[in-house]
Amino acid sequence: MPVVSIVGRPNVGKSSLFNRLLGRREAIVDDMPGVTRDRLYGEVEWKDKKFFIVDTGGFLAKDENEFVNGMRFQIRQAIEESDLVLFVIDGREGPTWMDEDVAEILRRSGKPVIVVANKIDDGVHEDLVLQSYSLGFPDVIGVSAEHKRYIYDLQEAIVSRLPHGDEEAGLQDAVRVAIVGRPNVGKSSLLNRFAGEERALVSDIPGTTRDAIDTIVTIDGRTFNFVDTAGIRRKSRVEGDIEYYSFVRALQAVDRSDIVLLVMDSREPFTDQDKKLAALVIERGKGVVPVLNKWDLLGSDPKLGDTMKKKFADEMVFIKHAPILFASALTGRGLNKMAGVILGVQENRGRRIATTQLNRMLRDILAFDTLPTDRKGRALKLFYCTQAGVNPPSFVFFVNSSDLATKAFANHIEKEIRGLGDFSGTPIRIFWRNRTSD
């Protein structure tokens, strides 16, 4: 699909415009300049025309700060891949020397440009739009992203200037993979390895990534939508609104994913925060692939892998069924296996077990296991079971009284179900439904 990038200096309302065009609050919006650091992609449809909209960080051509240099590189890449650029300025303030710097970059790029004079919130400000023509671009539209003024006109202008041609069938078949973990464990580095480019900013400073970033990658003919997320800290260490919104974006990325790569630092794995993140993933019914990144920093002990697998099974019992990977974003170690493992877990999430197999398992449980009882001597009775759904696999057991089913017995049932098929990497849902024996 065509790509439309939003560029401009800091704090002119680029992210607000991105959210308005997207129709939902996807980019973090804050009055503090520099909130958006990476490129954010969203899919827009207007009058049967689909295109990607890209939000970028504020462009400062003359600032040599490390982050600003990285953001500048991201913006240049966004412009390079764009079919159309929305050049956003503060319409009430008028063009500044910073806007002139951005205009010079855009003129050199040769890309089609629409100047968007934002913050024209009232009719009395409309004459100020004329100042924007001094930037040298023929197409200028005054809007208010905050109040939705003239957004429809802008959408019309966008689709009229986009190239015509066959649009892609969409990404319905893409496997959606969220990359989550604590700050500074190498999530963005892994994303860049998959994408084969500097798709996300990478820095040793924790907190570099603030938004969830989508990247479409094709591996061996299969399409993956990787989503890099902000490092999730303990709630007690979340500082300010921006970090809170980043945390929320990360959870939303998990919610709309099929599989989650839980990235941990091999030098400090299985922390309490890693366990809490794994619990969030399982609670939401997503497949999980634990990834121990920075494996290259641990030396070459041939027994280290087996030792770490045992520690993983002991420390993270509730996802010990998941296929753990040892990887290095720096050297590329383990990444050639990752796509296959992800697809395997995705297949397991959709696995079905025949009702005959389930009830055969049920007969064995009734014959050989002791069923839970309460203090009054009432015993749990199992009548039959069936698989109710997939993604994740869900099973319903019809019983005499659901309150007799203990957590320990549910864990035992889950273990028995896992013995019937390959469910590695996927949670299993078990439901108890009351039914009389007659």
C-alpha cells in the first residue's frame, strides 16, 4: 500500500494528526517535544483507498544530540520510503527557521509534499494559513487536528495525490508477534535484525522505545508483523504520564498479537519482572516464546544451555512448556530458528483434540486418580469434556459442582491434556460447567 509520512519540527502536532487520521489514539501525544522517537505505522482507509500513515519524531536539522541524530536518520528513512509527505507546521505561529530546514530536506527528496498548517482552531486564524506558502510548496491546507477542522479536506487531498495501482491483499494472514521485556534487554536490536535495517532506535539508555512499533517482515514466504514495545518496568518505577502510556501501549500490543517474544537478558534472566510479564501474556491467552538475548556475552561453556533450560523450568514453572531460545541480536545467533519456532507455537494455539481422545483421558482419570473432595465429604464428579475453542485451546468439563474443582486438580488436568498433543508455547484454558448426573 502507499505510504504517507508525517514530518515536521517538534511540537507542531504531528502525533495528534496521526491519531486523527488513524481514527484512534495510537501515538503518544504530549506537550513535551521529542515524545515520538521512532517511526509509527498505522493503516488508514478513506473512500476505498488504503494507505499506511507514518508518524515520525520532531526534526531538528542542526542538533547533534545522540538521540536527535538517531531520530533524524529515522525521518530521512521515512521520507525515502514515502509516496507522499505531510509537512506539518504550527499554522498560528507561521514558518520558522526550523521549518525552513525541514523544507530544504523535503525539496531535495523530490517527494510530493502537502504542507499542513496545524492548530488553525478557529475561523479567525484561517488567514494565517497563507504564510505557509512561503515554504515553497504549492499544496497547503490549514487544519486543526485537535478539533477535527478540515480533516476531511486533508484526507481528500491525500488520496487524490497517492499513486494508483493494485493494492496488497492486506495482512490478514500475517502472524502478529509482540516483542516485550524489561528495558534494555535488546528488543529493538532483535527487531532491527529481523527487518534488516535500523527500524527502531537502539541505545544503551533504557527507555529509548516509547511507542509500540509495527514492522512487516517476510521470512521463507510467511509474513510476520513484529511489534517492538517499550520496556515494561515495575509499576512502582513508572515515572510520569509518558512512561505510563508506553506501558499501556505495550499491553495493547500484547492484546493484538498472536505470539509474544518474551526477551530477557541472559546475564540476568528470570527476574520477578520477567515472571510478571510472562503471567500477563498467559493471562491474555497468547503464545509465548522466551528468548534469552545477549547469549554471546556468557562465554562458551557447552553445558550452559542445559543448565539454563533447567533453571528456566524451575524458575518459570507456569511457562515451562514454552520453547526457550538462546539468541544474540548482535551476532545473529539463534535468529534463523526463531521464525520456525514462532510458527510452531502459532500452530499449537490452533490445535484441536478429538472428543473421543478427551473422554478416553477422562476415563483414565476416573479410574486411577483421586478426585477432590470438600470438608463435607462431597467428591467432584466428571461426566464428560469437550474442546470449546482454539487460540488458545479451551476445554469444558461438565461436573456435578464446579466449586469442588481445585487449582491443583486443574493443573493436573492441564498436564494430562498436554500429553495428548503438542501444546508447547500456548496456554490452555479449562472451564468447569455444572451438570446433574441424571
